Amino acid sequence: SLSDRLGGVFDRLRGRGALTEADVRTAMREVRVALLEADVALPVARSFVEKITEQAIGQNVLRSVTPGQQVVKIVHDGLIDMLGSDTAELEIDVTPPAVIMMVGLQGSGKTTTTAKIARLLKKQGKKVMMASLDVNRPAAQEQLAVLGTQIEVVTLPIVAGQQPVDIGRRALQSAKLQGFDVVMLDTAGRLHVDQALMDEMKAVADIARPQETLLVVDSLTGQDAVNVASSFSEQVALTGVVLTRMDGDARGGAALSMRAVTGKPIKFAGMGEKLDQIEPFHPKRVAGRILGMGDVVSLVERAAESIQQEDAERMANRLAKGQFDMNDLRSQLQQMRNMGGLGALAGMIPGMKKAQAAMAGGAMDEKILLRMDAMITSMTVKERGKPELINAKRKIRIAKGSGTTVQDVNKLLKMHLEMQTAMKKLRKMGGLKGMLGMLG
Ligand code: GDP
Ligand code: MG
């Protein structure tokens, strides 16, 4: 698995401070191989690795995990980020009937998935009709009719000799007349990307104006996934993807490729041939599958938590001595970011809230915190320890290095000064002991 692979690469690194560029690049070669082994298409793997490399360089190595484990976590988070962190739902809240059109290669699982989704919607209390527009494959329309009987969902009566667009029109009309909530159109498959069939699909989309156009893809598709995804998404406006055969030994790579190429969420995963074997797509599960890792992720999460705890204690000790430099400010800012608001200490420090208000005009959002962090990153070690060294020339350099303005740097320095002053005052008043007591 990827974690084993990276374990070797990183053994020599244990206990070092931050992930260096060279370390990360070595690790990323392994990541890339792991992605390809999981069937992620090459161009997708390549651009993903590039993005992740930037994020990983310079991250601090947590003491209680190996750098390899930490890289796995970074890659895992990147995968989830890319796969979409939430489960995406069908968006069919329109004046009925809502139209769902299924497209994809022949044998990808369109007809089966049509019935699976119809069954789900029926369970949600929707009145669903299915129609097969597949006039190419013999008995394709009958196949859907049989599935309809199994799940007790109406299928549009078959009229011999009708063309797909006419069938689509008829389906819409009778759904409207009979008060159906949803019409599902199961289109004809293609063995390869075939322009005649693409045109047919576009013509159907034109008259049916579907709310959802779902591309059904076999998760075993592998490297070809990119071609399938790009040719379909060029021709019709997809709204989502369904990955079938996730019950088999697919390694999940197609999911990443689909998402990268179409930019659309994966809405369902097919988990078998039976009509109840469909699940909402779970990005976390698939990310784990792609990396083939055990519980590295939770290990790293636990380590990160304990480091935060150590940070808080270190900070308390420094405050007790009346020290508060840029490093301290930064760890406060990081805490704020992690906690989505005031850090545990920040709330107890007089002046902090006021300083925040001065800095942010009231609202301390993620962007501002990141910008402040970037400014501190652009400072030298000396400057961080002794911010009073920062003169006009240094301010210009810091602003340039962090993509901010001298004005921003001034605001940050002012905020730091106010906090430091508040801290010193507090210490003189002897109030710090009580405050630290609260940290217990
Ligand atoms: P279509 O040509 O795209 O309409 O594909 P079908 O729906 O006819 O499916 C082709 C084959 O794949 C059938 O034998 C299905 O039972 C099977 N199939 C579809 N979805 C899944 C799935 O999620 N898992 C498994 N194991 N088989 C599936
Ligand atoms: Mg079919």
C-alpha cells in the first residue's frame, strides 16, 4: 500500500522539522505510482500530484507520526477535496415532471442504474415513470420493462418502430398528463464514442430538457475514463456521474478521473447487479480505497490533536513569563483557524478581541487568518522572535513575500503589539496565574 511504500522513503526523515521540497518530491513519485495502480488516468494523476506537492512542502512534521504517514494524510485530504467532501443529491425539485436522462457507453450499467434510481425515488414517495430510448439493441426496451415490473415502477408502453426523440416526447407527454413526478430516460449505449449516437443523445436532451443528465461509467474503466468523460461532457451538459461495479475489485481511480474531467459530482455508486445495490457516493471511502491505507488518517488526526494540546501548554508557559512573539501570534492564528474562531487562549486574553476587530473590521475570516499567516511566514526567524526589528525596508520585503501590502503588515504588527502589551499588563496585575489556572 501507499503507506508502506512511503514508509521506506521517509524512514531517514523521522524527527525532522518540516517536509522539505526534496522529501516531498520523492514521496510524490510513490504517490503517483499508487494513483496509477488505482486506475487514476495519467493526466489526472499528474496534475493532482502537482497540486498536492505545493501543499505538502513546508508542512511541519508531527512528532508522533512518520513523515510518510503525514504525506498519506495530505494526499488523502487532497483526494477528498477533489472528489467532493459531501454526498451530492439529485436536484429534481422542479415543477413536475422532472426529467433524468441516463447516458454512457454500452454495458456501463445505464439500464440497471435507471431502475435502481427509480426504485429509490419511488421509496421517497415520488411517482416515477421509466422509458427506454434504446432502439439499437434488440430487446433493450423489454429489459427495462422487466425491471419495471420487478420494482413496480411504470414503464412507457413500447411502440414498435419509434425513434428515440419520438419516444422521449411521448414519455414527457404521458408523464405530464398522468401527473408523474419524475421521468427517467434510459438512452441507447455506445460501444465507443460514436457521433451518430451522440447526435441522437443531444437531440433527446434538446426536447426533454433534463434536470439531471447522469453519465454512467463502469468503475473498472481505468485509463480510458478520461476519454469517456471528456467526450460525453463535451456533447451534453452533464449534472453528475454514477460509477457502477464499485462492488468489484475497482480501485476507485475512475472516480478521481471522472471528477477531474467533468467537474461534476459523483452522485451514486453501483454496488451490485441487484436493484437495491446502489449507494450515495462516499468520497472518504473511495479516497481510502485509492490509497489502500489502513487507519493512517485517523492516526495522523490524533497526533495533530495532541500537538495542539502541546502548543497550548507551551503558550501558557511563555505567557507566564510575559513573552509573546510572532511565533506565539502565529500559533494563536492557527488555533483560530482550526477552531473556526477564537482560540482557547485568545478568548481569555484582554485586548485580543479588540485587536482582532482592528485587524478585521469585526469579522475574522479564514482569508484574513491565512494572509496573516503568510506575512509571518515571510518574516525571518529573527524578525519573528523580535518583531521590533521590522523597519520600513523589511516591511516592504514581507509584504512582497506574502502578496500583501505594507499597510497589512502594519496592521499585523499593531495587533501583535496590542496583544503583547495586554499580556504584560495582565502579568503585572498578577492576573495571569488565574488565567492559566483556567487552562488546567
Ligand atoms: P447498459 O448497457 O449501460 O444499459 O448496461 P446494463 O444496465 O444492461 O448493465 C450491464 C451489466 O452490468 C448487467 O449484467 C448488469 O447486471 C451489470 N451491472 C450494472 N451495474 C452493476 C453494478 O453496480 N455492479 C455489478 N456487479 N454489475 C452491474
Ligand atoms: Mg441499456
